[in-house]
Amino acid sequence: MEYELPPEPQPEPQAEPEMEPPYWFEQALKVEPASHHVQVMDCDIHYLRWGPEASENPGILFTHGAGCHARWWSFIAPFFCSDRPVAAIDLSGMGDSGWRESYGSRFHVAEIEAVLADANLGEKPIIVGHSFGGFMTMCYGKDNAAGLSGAVIVDSPLRPENKPTGEKRRIYDPPKRPDNRVFTDPEEMVYRFRTIPPQYCDNEYIMQFIARSSLKACEGGYTWKFDPSARVAGLHDEPLEDYLRGMSCRKAMIYGSESAIFGPDVVDYMSSIFDAGNPMICVPDAQHHIAMDQPLAFVTALRAIFVSWDV
């Protein structure tokens, strides 16, 4: 899960000087994507698309973490769209996609499949999934890996205790949908924006961009875009390790050296899954949200993976 409101009470927001965005960031945001919608299992699914209509190079689908949305990739995707199509999905219950009565991997797998087809990303695209998006990439790859050129998992940890003990698939149906808080001042929301797990980010301009992209107007003011029921959904009853080991396509892992959830125990355990042909890349001085902490290093890591795969 990717952001939350700090517990009450909170101090009054204090005006802080904004960090000037660097040139590369401003140029990336000038590459404005097209907005698309596709219906998946009675739910409207939104995605963004950059790049040419078609290409000989495999397209890329970026998949966000829990509570996040496609705009988290707005300053990353333009680095890859000059010679291939690139898309970023809003999974149901998040971003500008519709909400469901219940959530689970079977819905999100269907959403990924539909966007891959609708966005015309080529016969064998690449999926890049961060955190929860990485877990959903594993779920998609369980039965569809042969149709991928590769999958990049970003800071999505697996441990021995993640192995399921009961049913293999769990559909989440919370008993009551809590309401998102309504704010009258959008700048207060930007001030209150937090990541999960909590972390500090030196790139304030990225934090502010993501925060402002994460709110929407509603009756009485503004609220967050995500459905709280979707944000609290878990998936630990799925045999994710089995899915990942069984994926026949090429795969790679990128993780942050300072990630709060990707410690040495996880690195050791997952090293048995990612061998020399399926690399694990550690990004220095990056926490869980690698694209926020070290965006250019993250781009470089992805480029290195794609070159090694000859895609």
C-alpha cells in the first residue's frame, strides 16, 4: 500500500519552499499520454498510453502499487516511448478506474490482460510491476508468461512465511466500505500525503506531483482517488512464489538498498528464484518507492535489463 493519512490530531500545515523540479522531470511531463478506457468484468478500467501506435519492439505495461495509480509512472514512461508503445494501468479501485464491490487477483489479472490487448503493446509485451503491482504481475504470469517478452518485479518481497497454508486464491469482500475523508483545501491533502511504508523522499517535487495526481474533486471538496476497500485488500493466500518460479518468460527483480520491506533475508530467499539469466538489481540509496527516490537510476536499471534481454 502506498499512502495514508497520518493519525489525528495533526499540526496545522506550514508553508514550505518548493524544490525546483529538474529539467529532465519537466521534459518528461511534457510528453503527455493519451487517456483510454476499457470495460473489464463490468468495471471501467482506465489507462495511459505513450509512444507510437505500433512498433517492432515489445511494448511495456507499468503496473502500480496498492492505493497508487498510473500517474506514478508519468515521469518514468517517457524515457521508453520513443521507439515502442508504453502504457500504465489504473487497477480497479484506484486512480481513475471504477470501483468494485469486492477485489482480488482474478479481477486485476483480467484488467491487465484487457489493457495489454487494448493498448496494442505487441505480441509479446513486457510488464513492470511495483510492490502490489509486482504481485499482480506474478498472478498474471502464472498462466500467461509465454505471451510475455519479460517481467520486471520491483521491490515485491517474498519470504518463506508468505507460502499459503489454505486456499490458493482469496477474493476480498470487506464487510463495510469506509468513506474517504473529504477535505476543503487540496493543499492540505498535499501536505498530509504519506507513503506506505513510511519513508522520507529528498525529491519533494516528485512527492508533490504524485500527491496532486492522487486527489479528485467530490461533493463538499476533495478526496483521495482510491477505494479504501481496495487499498486494504491482501493476497497472502496465493502461492506467489510458485507463480514466480513457474513463469517461463524472462524475469528480473529491482529492489532498493534501503527498502523497509526488502531486507537481507528477502534478498537471500529470492536469490534462489532469480539466477544469472534472471538478474536481481539493487538500486543504491533507494527505499521501497524506488522511482521516487532514484528515478534516473531506476530508468538505467530497466534499460540495462532490456538490453540484456535484447528487447
